[in-house]
Amino acid sequence: MKCILFCLYNLGMKTSEEHYVNLLGLAALRKVSEVELNISALQVKIFVMYGENTAMCPECGAVYEMYDRSAQRSWRHLDTMQFETILYCEPPGQNVKRTA
């Protein structure tokens, strides 16, 4: 584990949160707030947060003001090496104006 952390640090990623932000390609309005690694269960849990009041439309990429947050959901992601990877997030509610 020390070798992995040393390599990440040398790549400019000082925390596992920064590592997963880069691996998942998260937009600037989202960040990884926590990473839980359970070696005995071979599982990684990644908690993603949106900014305080803004989120991005998944269809057009425009930034909109959030009006609430949904209950936390979880998604199975591609494995991280041999570790089952699960993402957790509270999806934002948005006032998105449809133009079509």
C-alpha cells in the first residue's frame, strides 16, 4: 500500500480522493468526499458530492442552480483492480429549461 500511495503522490495526487476524481473524470462541480477501502471484503466505496448550490445538466452540460437533493443512491462501477467498486451520491434536483 505504501508503494501505491508513493506513486500517486509523485503523480500529483496526494489523497485517494484526488486519485478517484481523476480516474472517474469528475467535472469541476463534483468531488470525491470520501473513499472507504475494505481489503478483507475486496471492496472500495467512493462517495461523490456536488457543490453547495450548483450542478451540471447531464444532457447539455449547462450549470444550473440546485433546488434540493435526492436520497443517497449507490451504483456499481467497474472494478478497481480486483476490488468491487461502488459509487454513492445524492443526485441533485435541478431547474433545467428544456429548449426542444
